Amino acid sequence: MAVRGARSRLPGTLADPPAVFTGTLGTFDATHGPFMRAAQAAGLLDGLTGFGPDWDPWAPASRGEVAQILWNLWRLRDR
């Protein structure tokens, strides 16, 4: 949701990741996987506790995770 929102409201803030970038989770889903790759490549997932190959992208995000992602987006916007 953060990637879609940023692309809609902050055009140009998030570039598409290079085609060779697979991301930590790989291609876990055809619809949502590209957005997860874009989020990771842009640094939106930096600082998430426990983020790694075993992280569950289908689990509800905690308040802290959402705050971290939005903080990372805010900082990215200011670059």
C-alpha cells in the first residue's frame, strides 16, 4: 500500500528496482511481489524487526512496522 500510495501521491519518489533485483522474499506473488520488491529496493523495509527470508508478507503489519515504513518513505521523499 505504501508503494502504491507513494507512486500515486509522490510521483518519481520510488523508482522501479533493477530487473536483476529479486529481493529477500523473491517472487512470492505475481500481483503483490513487484510492490514488495520496489519497497525493499527503495529502502522502505529497512529497520523492520525480523525482516528476512522467513518474514510473512501476508501477516498483518504491526503499528510499529507501519510507522517504520512511513518514516522510511518520509526520509526518501526528502532526498
